[in-house]
Amino acid sequence: MTDAEIRERILSVLYAVWKERGFDVWVSLNELAGSLPVELVAVQRNAELLARLGMLERIAALSGFPSYRLSAQGILECEQKGIQPDPVLLR
């Protein structure tokens, strides 16, 4: 899986979470990584890039692993690019 594909899947998963549960839900890096067939470091690298681009919001956690959610800009990005929500974390 390429980095571009990982970023699209991250957006897709978080888009589904937002559509189902709204802005108040944060997804931990571990949960996000568990939903993708790649190494944790690849998910973290790409989530951090999306956060720096303003598509994700990030909070630090006591566990040392951050949590993420889509920003308003990330939602617009999903809608404009036609990214479909992936409900993998909602099952």
C-alpha cells in the first residue's frame, strides 16, 4: 500500500466516524492502525502529514499515542474527492 493510499484510507475511516458520530469522537492511533493492513509507523507518518496539512486534528494522550479526528477541511476534502466512508471502526 502506498503512502497516498494509506492517507486516503485514513480519511475514509475518519470520515465514516464523523458521519456516524460527529465531531466529538477521537480515534486513537492504535485503533486507526488496527483498521489498516500496514505497520503502525506508516499510519502515524501519514496521519501526522494529514494533520500538518490541516485535514486532521490531533491531541496527545497519556499513553503516548495521539488521537485524531477529521477537521472541517478534511471533511470538505473527502466530499470534493468523492472519498467514501469506510465504517471499519463502526462494526
